Amino acid sequence: MLNKIKTFFESVMNDSETPLDTDNNIELASALLLVEVMNADNNIDEREKKAVQTGLKNIFALTDEEVEEVFKIAEEHAKDVVPLQKYTSILNRTLEQGEKLNLLEQIWRVVLSDEETDKYEEHLVRQIAELLYIRHSDYILARQRAKGEFG
């Protein structure tokens, strides 16, 4: 799996159109979005890291080892300047609307995990929701479901 992950990141960084294993694209693109949100307020909390890892495990049923690999590489590449559209376009091609809503709910869990919602985090989540073609009412609903776990 590690080689597939590295291949994915190399293709993203090189703007390659080479087709890759779609399942891994979904996992990695989702991991990158979750890590982007985790980094949005420039104050990374252990609870946020745990929320990203739990989110990956919940969405994709990955093993602990796979979650750790994907998270580590996503964290390393989060500093690279790659437009969100690169990741969301992969997800839009492969995920159903319900799966996108589940991802958005996991993203909100990351934001809410440190009990502080920063304006930059909120802006980034809104931007991701728009790029995933999620209606505003579903955006609010996903936030409320995630908030119910922390509130």
C-alpha cells in the first residue's frame, strides 16, 4: 500500500493524469482534506490528529497500520501547495452523495475535536463542501450531527 500512496502523491505533485487505483485515490484525497482542515488554524491539537485518524478508519475501514501510513504521508504533503480542486475532483468522480456527506461530517469532527472553531477552519470546510457539491442545508446538518458528539 505504501508504494500506491507514494505513486498517488507523485502524480498529484506532478499534475499527472496517469490513472491510479481509484480506491487509494479516494482514501488519500480524503486524508489530505482532513489534514488540511486539521492544519487550518495553525494550532494542531492531538485531539484533531486522533479525529483525522478515526475519521479515516470510520470511512474506509482501514487497519491501524494503513491509517498510520496514510496519515503520515498526508501530513508530510499537506504543506505542498496543491489546490483543493485536485482532491475534490477525485472524490466527485468516485463518491456518492451520501459518502461525501459522511466525509463532510468527519471533517466537522476534526474541526470540533479541539473544542475551538476557528474562522479559517470554517471557511475551509465551507469551501470543501462547495467543491464537493454539497447543499448548504446538508452542510449545516453534517455540522449539527458532528456537533452533537461534542456538545
